[in-house]
Amino acid sequence: MSINRRKLLGTLLGTGAMGFAQPAISLNGAAKPSSNPEPWLTLPDTPELPSGGNHAVVDLNGTPIFFSQFGKGPNVLMLHGGLANSNYWAHQVRELAQSFLVTVMDTRGHGRSAVTSDLFSYTQFAHDVVALLKHLGISKSAIVGWSDGAITGIELALARPDLVSGLFAFGANTNLGGLKAGGAQTGTFKLFSERCRREYLSLSPHPERWPRLHSALVAMWRSQPNLEWKRLSAIEIPVLIAAGEHDEIIKLDHARKISTEIPHAQLVILKTLSHFAFLQDPSQFNAPLLQFLFKTLS
């Protein structure tokens, strides 16, 4: 590990990032008064990706896909959750780009990547990642995934482990039994869904296709993922499974089960946070992420 990486990690650990500090949280941009809900009940504003990134839209598997790159060093690819876009990773990109070459992409149909089909699958999402890595000339990369992006990362770890140096999977499920009933109807998730709709209208090359994206994703979520537990035992790359203590849609026992089924996988539970931990407390989220990447990619 280089000196600058040691210094960065030491700073994070020294400021209590691993001690579950609770900074002021914003809800739709407002400062959090003491009477406001706990962090896991808030949805801080979506940040903007740093300026100066190398970005483009390229045709991959018949779909225009947006990507952007920041920093330099070992490769890290970040995959966002369903309905969202790569802007959601901005707090993490700013930290990681100090030591890594960070690539973000908008999943097909999301954000700046156009909807071109009514059929979505995690296998297709994984094929798109493989195509992007090939386009960029990246032979191997660590994968950081949130929600649908984390599930896609697990698909990649199974299908193309030769391309994946390590997987940080936050908020993932591997079958429908891992979902909490009614989780998508919680207040925070409703805010998130409506925010994603507004963001789509401003980012997408075809804003009128939001209903098409939404219905296609709902159809996918009703049947996927459906991985058998025994398949996870074939994953041999370094893996860290992360979950918010108060995740609205993922059962904590399911996250624990994933970590026990994948050989040598680590498990981190982020205290006081939910499915949106990377927004609610970036410092707490980034600390184990950086520690994992430094260990895996050094």
C-alpha cells in the first residue's frame, strides 16, 4: 500500500468512520434538526459527480450506455441500484479517485443510458459490464455494487471471475426470500422512487420512456434474482457483503446468509443506516469500502 493510501485510510479511521459517527443528515436538502427522524429514515440529496471526468456514451450490446472515469490507479467499477443513476456514487467517487481509477456507468435504461428493451435481467446487466470493460481495455476490476448493482456484481463473480478482482456488494439479495414485505412502500423508498423519476426526466435522452423503464424493472424484480444458495459456494474472489442495519427491503439475516455461503466472504452491518447508507453517512460507508479495496488491490 502506498504512503498516500495509508494516510487516507488512517484519516478515515481516525475520524471515527468505523465508529459509526452520525453527521448532520439532510432530507431533500434541508439541515436535520434534532427533532427530525433518525438517519435511516432520511434521504439526503443526490450529489453530483465530480467535474473533469472522462465520460462518453457508447453502444454496448445494442444499447447506448453512459460511463465516466475519475482518478488513476487500480481499477474500480461502481454499479448503482435500480431506478437510479451513477450520480448516487458521487461521495464515494471523490474518495476513491484519490487512489484508484474509478469508472461509473448508468445501467441500461437508467439515467443517461437509453431504454431500448422491455426485458431486463441481471444476466443482461452483467453482459453490459463485460462489454464496457472490453471497450475500455480493462482486463480486471474490483466491482462495487449497490442493490441491483450488487446483484449484478454477484452475477459477474459467478460468470466471469476472471474479470473481477474483488466484490463489495451492498444491499443485495440473491433470491426473493431475502426481501422484506412492503419495503418499497416505506416513506423513504417512496421519496427515492419519485426522486429517480424527476432525475430521469432531466438526464435521459428519452425522458418519455420512464413508464417503460419502471414497468420493465418491476417485472424483473418479481422473478429475479433466483440464485440457488449452493451456487454461491463457487465464488472464490474476495467478497465483502455490506448491509444497512435498518435496510427497508433486504432482510439482515439474508445478508448474513449470503456472507456465509460465499467462501471467506466478509460481512459489515452499517449501524443506524438503511438501503441508502452511502448518502446517509458517506464516512461510515466509505471506511470499510476503502479498507476492502486497499487490501484487495494492493
